Amino acid sequence: MSALPLAFLSPWMLGALILLPAIWLLLRLTPPRPKKIDFPPLRLLLEVVAKRETPVKTPWWLLLLRLALAALLIFALAKPIWNPPPAATAGSGPLLVVVDNGWAAAPDWAARVAAAEGAILSAGDAGRPVALVASADAPRDIGLSASDAAIERLRVLSPEPFTPDRRGQLGPIEKFLAANPSADALWISDGLASGEGRAFAEALAKALNGRPLAVRVEPTGSARALVGAENSPGSMTVKALRAEAAGVEPIRVRASDLRGRSLAEVDAAFAIGARDATASFDLPVELRNDIARVEIVGAKSAGGVQLLDQRSKRRSIGLVTGATADVAQPLLSPTYYVARALRPFADVREARGQGVAQAVDQFVADKLPVIVLADVGALPRESHEKLAAWVRAGGVLIRFAGPRLAAAPQDELSPVRLRQGGRILGGALAWETPQPLSSYAADGPFAPLAPPKDVTVSRQVLAEPDADLPEKVWATLGDGTPLVTAERREKGLSVLFHVTADTRWSNLPLSGAFVDMLRRIVDLAGSMPPPAPEAQKAAAGEQAKDQPAKGEAAQGPAPRAATLPPSRTLDGFGAFRSPPATAKPAPAEGRPFATQENPPGFYGPPDSGIAVNLLPGGASLARLDLSGLQASVAPVVAPEPTPVAPWLFVLAALFAILDSLIVFLMAGGAALLGRRPRAASLIVAGLAIGLFAAATPVLAQGAPDKKQPVDERFALEATLQTRLAYVATGDFEVDRISKAGLEGLTQTLAERTALEPGTPMAVDPSKDELSFFPLIYWPVTESAAAPSPETLQRIDAYMRQGGTILFDTRDADMTGAGPQGPALRRLLDGLDVPALEKAPPDHVLTKAFYLLNDFPGRYSGSPLWVEALPPAEEGEDRPARAGDGVSPILITSADLAGAWAVGSDGAPLFPTSSDERQREMAYRVGVNIVMYTLTGNYKADQVHVPALLERLGQ
Amino acid sequence: MAARAGLVDPQDAKITARHEEAALGLAAALPRLLVAARRASATVVHGLHGRRRSGVGENFWQFRRFTDGDPTTKIDWRRSARDEHVYIREQEWEAAHTVWLWIDRSRSMAYRSSLSEVSKLDRAVVLGLALADVLVRGGERVGLLGLTRPTASRLAIDKLAQSLAFAADDSSGLPPAEAPIARLAEAVLIGDLLAPEEEIAAAVANLAGRGGRGHMVMIVDPIEETFPFTGRTEFLDPDAPLKLVAGRAEDWRAGYEERLARHRAALAEIARRFGWTFTIHRTDRPATEPLLALHARLGEAER
């Protein structure tokens, strides 16, 4: 077989390749067909001798192209196949098939079975007997069988959820090979070095003694595993492993709870050349505590599953101190060391800024599993009872001694009675030397720990030497006095450290032992076994019978020494199943990795069981090293054989098209195209149309995303010059009067003031931007419809941003209802209109430019309603008053526009109700209103100028 | 393998059939060409006479002092009575004379390249008929060499067109070897004049045998001048079963241009030798250009 995974179904067709030189000759002799041209002066041309006439022959590259075309066709006809199925193992003797069926074989198990089946079938076709060995099965003697039987056996194999030890199989294999000296072997390996892969391969090759050994190994190392799930303070992290330090590979890790509900999925990735990756779940601690199973999505292997039990749960621990918290000096805080010691495995909640009782009540209400009281003396009766009830319900209370506790009266929360009176020993009077920590109680939770040598205690509280004291002691000092005592209270536990939580009484909080001790205690929380069954009680010994309290206290560690029966285990594919018959109870302290007896899974009761994982926490995967081994190595998963012929045919067709194009161009096709601008322009136009058609939907799609564009022309027109504006009501006559009126006013303003406004503009408040205009004149018609909510919002925004709207009901001659008119009410309904008042005589409107007494328009006698001013202060005598800013709303009924309106000849359009002087006054009103909207309360402040000048001594 | 020239195989000979059709199609195209010819001739105002010399005619030309030898019958007594001299009244010379037209009808004349709007034959016919029209209107007699007798009829060009339409095929590309034209007659040869120079010289010598004057108009398709061919090209002769395959046509351009120039120089030399004129007309130029030139030269030649 060649190095390329390429085979030919009709190799004899390749013989046609010898025709290529003949084709080459033929092609050489056949130049491309010339273009034919009629040319009348041919006779003249015949007499011309061309200066240089290159021999007419096919250019070499065209020749090459055509030869390649011919070669392609020949290759295509030879029916090449990419990735041909691997050849069956050669040989005539019996065939030994070794199949790895550990967890690492699970992801591509079907392909492995297929590979083994293929090998067995082809061996059967050749009449060779077959022996099948599964490496994860128990070693047994190997017998030859017919291929049918071997396939039957193969079909019942399944991947096992542990790492197989292949050495165990070596004995029978060697025996078999010795008995069948003509046998050769096929090993379908999972590709992992674990399970003594290299040693097994070498031994196998040695046992074969030169006969062929075929190894099938997945080159990419399909197995992925998860190890070391850790519930760290901020997140839950888990390490993913792979055997091959290959390129970047993304994985997805899913966390689910005990019932299989997915809690979170995170993405992680193996970096280039890395064999591990870390996935971290950033979840609230409560959710993280619910995680019971972490798995690689799609890994389909027991190795890709990490199970979590109670021990990896993080607990929230409430921390209460009796001392006044001194935040400025954290090292002196009584809780500093406890918090530091607890933080790696629990979430510490400190009571900040609240009293002890409050904090305790809070923690109890929050149902925290552990509460630490650092030197808390007496508690209020109520809190005390709550705390006691909480302990009885399963809480773990950890108390630290201290001056307050020592001074407090005896309470039920301490596990032991503290010595009354001189119960505090300390100082040079009692002890010559500080006492070291000497030993842990053998049946206490600290039993597995080694007592540190460097812990000394200089002060402590002493327990009354009651009869049951020894059973409550978990740790003792050198002189036998208890350092840690504990007592079980129904479901809960009360633990007392006889020293302070800070370093005043001992250096225990500084030692690593402190962390271990706290961790052990916290581990007990929440995993309190239910009332012990009889068997366990019996196992716990006679102490449990006569002294229930002590038995309870010792119960934390006691069940762990026993074994836990499997409750749910994983199969090789990483799915839960009921424990197989081979599964045995696991030791209660857990197993670091799974074996055949203890497959990965949950052991013990659901709430307090342990989890056994397939791989130990620090494991790594390594690739099976087969270098230097006398074996033919092939991939397990044979790629799908792909016929190449269609592609070759396509390529040949492309070459043919290319060839025609070249011939066309050589025969002057380019000149033909170039000389026909119409054709060229047609082509270009066609391309352009195509492009445009392609681009149009994009444009059409892009358009709706755009925001409603501001009408730029309107904006420019409105802003390049200050303009008065009126609201177009839709009533032609009214709008005409508004326009003429504002034109008249504009004219007057230009004549009399420094303001020269532009031509007035009509605005539609529902469409146009209003903020360009300082003043908007709004004639109110009887039939005016209520504006839409959006329009109201725009008007409201305009008014709030400093604009002024002058509503004119134009009905002073009839009702003169002013703000009470139904049309105006309809308009303003839903608008946040400030409180209004009739413009008082001292309003700045009366002083803004002209001095006015009233505000007549076409009709006199109508008041001008403005935003109510704050009441004048007592004793203040100001000629003009103004609030902050400008009244956003002015309401009149005097038909100002009617009075202002001038025709194109500059003559007034309408008579006023009295005489022309009233028109003059109306103009003055208009000027004042415009000045007021533009200058605000400036004029009101101006009245102070004389006083200011006087003060300045001028 | 250099350029290969040779006889075309029967397969290729089919191409010439195309030209045959085009030549036969002349009859169908004649009405159109007649219109074009009339339009072209309308731009040339011949007047009844442009001879500007005294001679036999109806109209007064000038009074001249009597000299010895003048016939006394020519004395204009009315004029002579006005002073002491005797004057002779001279008439303008109005003698009509014969112009023989020859239009090449060979197959190569039906050639039209993509650079030109009309075929050479079309242009030759338009030019010939327009010239005939102008001449007839000017009182001359016009005939088609070898086809018709000269006529001065107003309908001359219709007759000429008819005889052209029904003329037998002629692929010689040369004027018929008939009797030489009369001394005062003029010949106008319109064709592509691609025949060998000696044959053309012989034909011209034959025509000019009696001292007749003439004009050669060489109708050229632009492509025959510019030779814009590139690449591998096979050239076919529409008249003769000849072909030439050029590997790189662009290599032939310089040689061809040089050869064409020599051919034209030879034609000009022939014309000069017999006192004829030689004009080259490209079909992408307007037909009125050679018409005006010819018309002017027809006058000059008699001086």
C-alpha cells in the first residue's frame, strides 16, 4: 500500500498513461484552428515575405494543459478511491484480537467494534479461527472460536468505566501465543499510556516473536476526561484532560444537579500544545452546591464525567463576633483568622454593622448550616432559643472562647459546662509555660490529622470535669485539658474552641491545623447522617448505647470509617445505571479513583453519600507510545472511502473549458471582444445589473434600521435664522391668519427691536422638531382634535426644555373662556401644565419691552394666562417679578394674530374691536411676549440695576 | 512551417459563394444606390458648362479683335460699329464629349469589412452613377465601357443602372479589352484595381491607344489599408481559390503595407505615363469626395 490513502479499482486503466506521449505528438502537430478572413488583396499579400514567422505549433503550456486533461481522464477511469478500507491482517494462522474496552474506548466504541468485526469477518472469510480478548475483562484463558462466535462475544462487550490493567491479560495471551505458534495479533488500542500500554505492547510483540502485530490507534486520541472538580470561592473549576497535545480544541462542559437537570454550560478550550484545560462555572454558591455531575458535552465516556458529593459543597458560614468590630485594624479583629481559614472551602458571611442578636437571627433565618460565634457571651433570650433550635435542627455551631464568653453565665449552647469561678487560667500564675496541642481524640473528626507541634495555648477556658467530658473532647492540650469540645444536639452539633479566634490566647489561629480543623468541622455540617440504623449503631460500639450524647457526637466521623454501598454508578459511556453485580461498597472516606469493584458513581445515601470518580484528582492523560515497536499501526476509525473519479471528471471538464477559452482567445477572441464595445458594454451592463440586484436587498434591508432622519431642510431653515412659528391647524383660514399675524409681528419686531426674525414657519407638532423655535403660536380651533400621545410627549418635552407655546383661543368676543375652553382643554388633556394665573400687573411680561397694563389683541379685555409665579415675598416691593425661566405656556383669547395680521401690502387685515390704538397695543403685547420668551427674567433683574449701582457707589 | 499559400479546398470555396450572392444582389441594391448616387450628384452643380473657353457653342463668350485668318462671318458688326476696330463674336465652346465609365464587378468588389459601412461595389456604383448623373446633367454623353453606348439622355443613369444590373458576371477585375476610346473621350475606371500591375497597364494602354484620356479610381476598403489582423489567421481570396495562413498576422503588416504602397505607386506611374489621373478612395469616406475630385479633373484633363 502506498503512503497515500489512495487506491484504484481499475488499476489496469493506468496503462493508458503510456498513450500520453502519442497524444503529445498529435497535439503538437495540430495547431489551433486559425480564424478565417476574406481578404481581397490576397495576391499582394502573397508576394510579401513575412519578416519573422514563428513556427506554428501549440504552445507548450497549452500542450501541458491538454496532456493533463488526458491524464486526468485516464486517472478518473481507473476509479481511484480515497481512503480505501484497510487491508485485512495478513497471515494464515489464528488471529488474536485484543480490544481495549476501558473508559477511553467509549467515545468511538461503535467504530472500534466495527473495526474488530471487520478484522474478525475477514479472518473468518480466510478460514482462520479467532480469539477475542477484552482488556478490561477479568483475565481468563483464551480459546479459539469461529468468527461467528467471536462476533457474538464482541457484540456483548461494552466499555467499562475504569482504566483497564492490561498486564493482567498478558499471562493468558502469552500462553495462547505459545500454544498457537502461527497466530498473529490485532490490538485495537484506546491509545492511552495508562494501564501499562507500552509494557503491554512490548510484551505482546515479544510473545508474537516476530509474527505480525497490527495496532489500531486513534491518531487524535479521542478520549477526553474531567478531573479535579473543585468548588473554589469564586467559582467551580474542573480540569479537562486529553492525551494528545494537539491544536486548539474547544469543549463544552455541563454541570447538572443530582436529578440530572442542567444547571450551566460553559465553554473551555485546550490551548495549542496543552493537554489540559480548565473550565470554570461562575455561579452563585447555592447553585454550585447543587452541582452533582460535571461532564464534557458529547464526550460519551465515564472519564468525561466528574461526580461531586457533599464534600465538595461550599457552605455559607455566618460569622458573629461579640467584640466591637474594628475595621481599621483588621488584624486585631477577632474574626479575621477564622474568616481567612474558612474562606478556601466556604463562603463566610460576616455580620457587619449589626448587633450580635440581629446577626444571629439573620443567619438562623437564612438557614445557614454553620454559624461561628467568636467570643460571644450572653445572647438575648430570644436569639438564644432560636440558635438552640437551629442547632437541634441540624446546624453546626462553632464557638470560640474569649473574655466575653468567660464572663458570661453558663448557657446551653456550649457543649460542656465551663468551670465557674476561677475557670479562666492564664498568665504566669497558673502556668509556667504555654501548653502545646498534644493530641486529637481518636474517634473525633480530627483523628486523621497529625497534631501540630508548634501550637501553644497561653490562656483558655476550662471545662468542668464532668463524667461525660472525655467523650466530648476532640482535641486536648499537653496537660490534658480540652482545647476543642463538641456535643451533638439532636441533628446538630455544637463545637467549642476553648481559645479565642484571634491570637490573643494562642497561636492556633495562625497554624495550618486551624484550617484543617475548621474544615473537618464544616464538613460535618449538612451531611449529618440520618438517625443511625441499628447496624451502624452496633458498629459504632458499646459507647453509643449507654451514652447517646457521646455516640451522637462521634457519629460525624464514625460512619465514614464504614463502607457505603453503591447507589448509582456510571457505565463506560458515562451514563448513570444501577450498580452492576460486580460493584462493591466503597470505603466511606472515598476512593481517589475507580476500579472494577468500585466503578465511578455515588455510594451511600443520596444526601450524605460519597462520589467516586474515574480518575484521581491529579491525573493526566498520556498518549500510548508505540515508537520502535514491530507493529503496523493504523487508525481505528477508517475514514469513509471516497471515490475520487467524479472530482477528476469535473476537473477534466474544467480543463476542457479552459482549453476552449484559450483557443478562442488565441484565435483573436479578445480582439473580437475588444472591437465590439457594444458586446463589452452589454457584458458590463449585465454584471452591473447582477451586482445591483444583489445589492438591492441589502440596501432594502439596511433602510429600516436607520433612524427616522431629521428633515434636514426644515432644520436648516428653522435654525439659520431665529423664527417665529405657528402650529398649522389644518384650517386654511386660521392658518392664513396665523401666518399673516406672525408676519406682521415679525415686521414690527424688525422695525422696533434688535431682533430681526425670519419669515414665520408653520410647524406640525406631531412631525416637526419643535425645539428650534423660542415661541410657537398655537391658535385653538373649535374642532381641534386631541393630539396623539407621541405628540403630547413632544410638546411636553418642548415645554420642559424652555420653549413657550402661546395658545390663542380667539374667542374673547364670545365666551372668552380662556384656559377653560373645551377645545383647549381637549388639547392640553394629558399634558403636564403648570398652575396658571392671570398675568399679574407686576409680571415681567408687562415690562419686557413696553410697559403694558393689559394684553389686548383683536379683542380687548382678555387676560393673559401664564404659569403662576411664586407669591411675592412679604414686604418686597419689586416693580417686576418673574419666576425661574420662562412660562412654558401662555394662554390668551384675544386673537393676537388677528390683530397682528397684515396683508401683502402691509395694511392690517382685520379691524380691532375698538380702534387702531388697540392694534398698536396688540403689537406691543406681541413684542413683549417675544422679548419675554427670548430674555426670560432678565428684565425682572434689570430693575435691580439702580440699587446695584447705588451700592457700588456710583 | 511558414505561411502556407495554396488553393483552397472545396470546403473553403463555399465562402466565395457568399460574395457571389452579394454581387448578384447588386440588382436588388441598385434602386437604393441610384438614390444615393442622385443625392451625391446633387451636391455637385455642373452647370450646363464649365469649359470657360471659346469654341463651338450657343452662348456668347467674348468679343475679340479681328485678326487675320478669322472668318469674316464671325464679325459682330453691331459691336464693331461702336468704335474703329472690328470685333469678332466668340461663342463658348460647348461641345459635349463622351465619358466612358467602367465599374469593376468582380467578386472582390463585394467585399465589405467591419470598418466600413458599404461594400466596395456599392461605393463604386454610387460613385459611377453619380458621376454619370452629373455629367449627363452637364450635357455630356456617358456610356458604360463594354456595356452600353454613350447616351446624353436625362434618364441615362437609369439606363446605366439597368445595364449594370443585367451585366454578365465579370471577375477579371479589368476593363474589357475593346477598341480604344476616342481621342476626345474620357474613361473613368472605378474598381479596386488589385489585378497585377502589368495587366492593368496593358488595359490602360489599350484604352488610351487613340489618345483618349482617363481616370483611375481605386476603391479601397479601410481594412485593406490598415491590415489590423493579429494572431493566427487564414486569408482567403474571394476572386480566386487562393488562401494564405499566417501564423502571426501582425508580422505581415509591414510587408503588406510596403507592397500595397508599391502597387499604388505602380498604378500612379501607369496613370502618369498615359496622362491619366489616379485617385484612391476609401469606402469609409463620403462618396462625394471622389465625385468632386473626379468632376474637377474631368475639366482639367482637356486643357
